[in-house]
Amino acid sequence: MFVRIVKMGFQPEKIEEFLANFDKNKDKIRGFEGCLFLELYRDKHNTHRFFTYSYWKDEAALENYRNSELFKNVWADTKVLFNEKPEAWSVDKLVSME
């Protein structure tokens, strides 16, 4: 399994636009071949900051998504809303809570 974490900071007046776009596309992303899990989190203290956690079958599955029209469209609508540079990490899941 391949895990991707992305931190995004938004212009406060653009947060609702981001949330609407995420809501519109989350099921498409979750249904993309190789996507096993997707959640969105909001920082409790810096409420303009959000994190996506996604699990992918493998790194190739994530790269297929990142090269897809779906990603290109979602990212084009998202990146114009930032007020800080996004950061991303690719990590291995070592311990399950199950």
C-alpha cells in the first residue's frame, strides 16, 4: 500500500469553494482505479489548513491518477485557491489500528 498526505492552505474566503469542489469530486477520486481510501481533515487551530490522506494500491496507481484528466481538472480548480504552497509526502503504512 502507498500512502499520500497533502497539506494545503487556502485563502479564508475561498474555503467554501474548495469544500464544494472536494465534495463534488471525492467519490470520483475514491472510485479511481487503485485508490483504496481518501479522507479530508481540517486543522483544528489553523482552520484555513487542510490535509488529504489517500491510500493507493501502489505508487503506479497514484501516478496514473496524477496523470489523469480527473486530477488535472480537480487540481486546476484547487490550486488557484491556495494562500500557501502545498506540501506532499509519500509514506509507507507500517502499523494498522485494526
